Amino acid sequence: MPSLDRRSLIAGAAATTALAPAISAKAAEKPGETAPDLAGKSILITGCSSGFGRLAAEYFARSGARVFATMRNMPRAEADELRSLASEEQLDLHVLEIDVLRDEHVAAGVAEAERINGGALDVLVNNAGIGISGPVEVQDMEATKLAFDTNVLGYHRMARAVLPGMRAQKSGQIFAISSQLGRVIVPHAGHYSATKFAVEAMFEQLAYELVPHGIDVTIIEPGGYPTKVWVNRNRYSAELKERASDVHSSGYPEMVSRMGTEDGSGRRADPMDIPRAMAEIIAMPAGKRPLRRPVSGGPIPQTAINDVSASTQIAMLGNSPFGPLVRAVHD
């Protein structure tokens, strides 16, 4: 089979999202829950066709925010659904096309959001991402480039696009959706941990550098949740398995045989945990928001790593010329 290019893979993965049931942020609200008041906040979210992005778009808009819900491969049914929802509930929710792999899409999408908003955005949620399973040796350059381009460079493109406006207004909040696997590692998960480790490092560095500009950075570290991410991962992984060379795949027969067959439907944690956590953080006073927020329906193994990482940063740099920046983030 000839190798598929990145756009073909993306289009195919987008088509598979129809296989998984949609989750409604309204239906998932907890009885008696009081959502933080986000009135006056402008929030741009990537990857809003499903999962955390879709739920966050609905939840933030219902909490009073002006939301820019972005996704790729438009027109598509998910975009129409969000527009209908905004009209029915009179939400300040705008659907824009952004493919985070494309510089021109990112620049144009952010510019349009700022035009509609009448100025710089208050919050960026870097959420769009992918996973491709399998042993590291089996990951060909096509899969490797796609994973890093989406999960790392896509976040970087978005941050660079919103930061000039945020710096000009001396305020802002940037979220990077990472993972427990951005701090701990399991075998045969492809380059997922590698990309999320990169996200963790890049956005911690960014947090230090943005202290003088009054911009907060928070890395969200979800555990396993029943979103469509595993459906898309199966598509990517099956395509990789089909084109994989025997010289590499023959070393891992059991693991390779399972590529593209993941079943994440048994997960029971509430995906609304992620939008709720972000809304709570957005509502906090500037300068008081956490650098990291682990969120999980089960164990949170990365807590010890986060703690030792923070104490190590302070021990190493706390009394250096970088000390004020590091302490401002960790204290």
C-alpha cells in the first residue's frame, strides 16, 4: 500500500469521529453545580470537534465567555452542530477553522478571532492533538513527523499567534493540554509521551518567560477519559501497521498485532473534569494560577514528579538571576 500523506491521515481520522457517541457538556453538568462566572473572557480553543475541546467550548460559553471554537477540515457536521447550539441558546460562541499544522491557518484564525473580539484574546486552550500507538522502532518518519507537528509544533504555532496581543494588553492565560504520559512513560505508546514531555518542557519555560508580561501558563495533565481520542488513534495506528516494514515490526509481533485495536469504551471517568478544572483556573486571580493541574478519575502518579520538579527548579535557579521568574511561577 502506498504511504498516505499527513492530510489524508487527518481527513481519515476526522471521519472516524462519527463512530463514537457525542458527549454533551450540558448533559454532563453535575446536579447543583455552580459554574465559575467567565463573563467578559474571550477564549480560543483548538480541537473542538469532539472530546475536551467540544465540552470546554460549550461549558465556557454557557458560563458567559465569548468562545472561539476551532477545528480543521471544515465544513463538517460538528461545526454545524456547534453553530446551531450557539443560535438556540444565544451563546457568544463562534466556530472558526484552524488546522494547527498550517501556519497560514493559525495566523488567519487567530486574526479573525481577535477581529471579532475587538482586541487580544484572554485565554488560549491548546487542545488539538493525536496519538499513534506501537513500539518506537515501528514509528516511521511519516508518523513521527505528524505526531510532533500536531502535538508540539501545533501548540507552539498557536502560542506564538496569540502572544503579541496578550503581551500588548499585559494579561492572558495559556493552557496546554498534556497528559499523565507527559510525566510518566508506558511502553508501546508510540511517540505520545515524547510529544507530551516536550509540551511540558516548552510550556514550563514559557511560563517563566511570560512572568514580566502578566501572562499565566497552566499545563493540564489528564488521566484516561472516554473521549474519541482512542477512535482516532486506532485509525492512525492501523494505517501505520499496514505500511510498516517487516524489518522493524518483526521484533514486536504481539504489540504490532494490537495496533489499531484499542478499546477505550470501558473508561468511566467524567470528561467534564477537564473543562471544570480550566474554568476554575481561569476564574482565579492573575498570578495565582497553578503551573500544573493533574486531573484524573483515578490515580495521579505524576504528583510526586511535579513536586520534585518544582523543588529542583527552585533549588537550581532560585538564587540565580532567573530566580524571580522561577519563584513567581512555583511560589
